[in-house]
Amino acid sequence: MKLVWSPETASKAYLDTVKSCELHHESGVAELVSAMAAGWNARFIVETWSQGGATATSVGLAVASSHTNGRHVCMVPDERSRLAYVEALEEAGVSRPEVIVGESEEVVDRLNGIDFMVADSRRKDFSRVLRVAKLSNRGAVLVCKNANTKAASSFKWRSVIVDGSRRLVRSVFLPVGNGLDIAHVATGGGNSGSGKSQRRWIKHVDRQSGEEFVIRK
């Protein structure tokens, strides 16, 4: 199986996120991530968050999951972070995801079939979380936000492809927000590797903000 792109769903999620994120006075990351998750029809979305982090991305993922009828889980390190996160999402007026408290690496090991994941590169464990995540048999889109940080400077997607059960299809770095490092990872076998020459990345420019973003078709 493979991911199939739906531009119509992506557009709807993008526009709904623009409206929702007006409260945050932010633009770019949340809208892009929302469009990608919705466009790939992500049925199981997972993210990491800790107190002090921005919640606009979470708003975008919540919007995306509402369009795909998917499951949205946020992993937080402690109860204090959980309370802050829940309060922020309620203020934004979007559907609150499942919030699981615990060490990210231990929590993600209990989650199966992830097909869209956002990890915060400012967290020391972000690369390990991506490596142990149990991905969907149709593959997954993995996103590292705040990828301009020093901790993320040495990160390579090859470190996530460690046991031969995954294959890096394509990766791209986008100078949106504090940097987005995005990869499409195929899992299992079958014909997921066929037609490689037909895959392409398409650049889009938001007319209002001038932000450029890329989607894979």
C-alpha cells in the first residue's frame, strides 16, 4: 500500500487552519502541516509537545484529523504539560486530541500504525522517538519542526532507517517557521518502491503570505 494525495482535502484543512490560527498570529507551519496530514488522509496522527512550546501546529493537526476522521494523539512529558496543552487547545476552540503523559520513547512504543508524525527537534529524544515509532503499513510522513536548532543540525534521516523494514522515499527541508525537515518513509515491501521516477515534489506559493511550501505528488 502507499500514500495517496488528495488536493481537495488538503485545501480544506489548510483554509480551516488559517481561520483557526488567527488567534495565534502565526502563519506557515500550522497551515502546511495541516494540509499535508489531511492531503495524505492520515488516519493516525502523533505529535510530541512540552510546556512552553507553541500550539499552532497542534491546532493544525486537530483540524486535519477532523477532515480525515483520524485519531490524533499528543505525547507530553508530565502532568503540568498536559494541563497547559489542554487549556491552550480549549482556548483555540478545536477538538482536543488524546493526550498521553510519559516518556515519549516509551509512549510511542505502544502506538501502532502511525502514518503522520510531528516531532519537536528541540527535544533531546526526538530522533529516538522517530526511530522507534511503529509506522503504518502504507508508510508515513515524518516531520521535524524547529529543525534549525543546534540539536537538529546533525540529524540525518538515515538514522531513522535502521533495520531494513523502512525505506526513505524522499526528504526535504523547508525554511518555514524555525525550519521543517520532512520525510516520506515507506514500510514493508510489496510494490511501494515501484514508479520511483514518477514521484515528484510540487512547489506552491501562498498568495497572501508569500510563503513557499512543497508537497509530494
